[in-house]
Amino acid sequence: MSMTPSLSRLHSPFLCCPLKHSTPSLSIKCGRSYRSPASYPCIRAVDLDQNTIVAVSVGLVSVAVGIGIPIFYETQIDNAASRENTQPCFPCNGSGAQRCRFCMGSGTITVELGGDEKEVSKCVNCEGIGSLTCTTCQGSGIQPRYLDR
């Protein structure tokens, strides 16, 4: 018993099986005998319904967005690099230095030893200067661009 379905029972939206026997005039060409193309299953063009059109459209838009967004950002980065940056740094207000948080800008540290004794020493964080180089702008006073950090 054969497991393959016969062509008369094979139904598919992509296959066309007319199973019409060809006329003898079509079966003999140039003295050779061959089966007419009408007796073979032939592949039809894909039927385009609304779901297929939507799926193809979404795929094309996704590819366009996937290519377009990186190109857009690349051009924006190039444009930003060509512009002069003159915006003052926010944390140091353009001075390039920030007040030492350890000594509050005084340059000295006061330590109470007990009783009424106090010891005053030079700040170890800022080395007695009272200010530190701004960590955001590295002392330039200009706010760095986001990608320059």
C-alpha cells in the first residue's frame, strides 16, 4: 500500500493539479514523446490576502527603522562634534573647581579630642587648598557632551 497521496486527492492553495490528459497533438513535439505540462502539478502564484500584505509591510518597515535609526544617530553625533561647545559646567558653574566636601572649603579639619581640647590640622582630602578639581569637566569649566564623558 502506497503512503503517498494520489494527485487527485492532493489539495493545496499553492498547487494546481488539473489532471487532464493532453491531446495527442500536444504530446508529440519534434518526434519525441513527453508528458504535457498540464498533467504535472504546477505551482501557482502566492495568493496575497490582507494578513500577508500586513506581514510583509511590517517586515519592510522594521528593516527600514532598523537601518534608519542608527544612521540618524550617527549624523547627529557628527553634527554635534562639529559644533563648538561653550556651555559652562553645571557642578562648578564654569570655574573648574569645586569646594571640598570634607573641610567645607576651609582647608582645615578640627577634631575634638576630649574635654575642651581641639586639634586643627590641614585637610587630607584637598591638602589644605579648600577646593578640588571638578570631576565633571576635569577643570575645563565647560560642560562635556554626553558621549564625551
